[in-house]
Amino acid sequence: MSVVIRSTRMGKKGERKFRIVVKEKRSRRDGDSIEVLGWYEKGREGALKLDKERYKYWVSVGAQPSPAIEKLVEK
């Protein structure tokens, strides 16, 4: 099973809100996730909440973050 860290859409139509989740690579974007690590809202300054300890844990056991999530974590 290949595990990735990526975002899923949430909120009302037209809003740019995302959850940062751990899920199986072959699952749909908004399908079931293994764990929710935080959330992110595009367009708002400082609108990012991420459990960095759990993020580091998942990366250490082999989960691959998507390029967009890697950029967010670097900030």
C-alpha cells in the first residue's frame, strides 16, 4: 500500500479550503483518509494549521507528500 500526504477540498462551492490528509495513493481526492493532519485556506495570510509531529511521523514511515504540501510545510 502506497501512502501519500495530500489535500482534499472542503467547504462551500467556490471556497478554497482544504484538509491536509494521509491517504492511500489510489484513492479519490475526496475519498476516505487514514488521518487528518490539518487544514489550509488559500488566499488568507497565515491560514494554515498542521500537526507537524504527525506529519514528521508519516514522512518517517514512508508517506510521500505532494509537491503542494511540501511547499506549505517549508513556509
